[in-house]
Amino acid sequence: MDFIYESNRIYAESENGDVIAEVDFPNVTDEVVDINHTFVDDSLRGQGVAGRLLQEAVKTIRQQGKKAKATCSYAVSWFAKHEEEQDLLD
């Protein structure tokens, strides 16, 4: 699956152009973003797509030199399972 990278958003589209997977992390301040939304279409569930989205978001946020807070329930759960990434949290 090829992800599309925008400012504060990573997503994938179907062949029809529909969004089928997405993570949003808008700025809260100049230094902090909020991972506030993760979506994966039912057709992709159970394939690890949401986890890959979070990994890419973490990588992008680190490259920007920012910190993150997680208000999306999936992101909260993901960070709880990935202690090695918790230093990113504000």
C-alpha cells in the first residue's frame, strides 16, 4: 500500500480515489501535534494498516522535531503497546 503524505496527514486511496486509510495529526502549537484521528476501511482491517500509519506518523513527527499528544483511541492504545516510541509524547 502506498501512502500519500500531506502536512499533518498520511493516507491511502482506493483505485476510485476514496480514502481507505488515514491518520491526522494537526498542530496544537508550533512544537506539538495531536494524533486525533485514525481510520482504516473495513476491507483492510486486520492487516496491520493502522499500525503502519502510526509508524509513519511517528517517523514524520520526529523528522519535524515535534512532540505529539494522542487523543485518538487507537493512537493511545498503540503508544501503550510501543513503549520505545513513548518519548515522542508531550
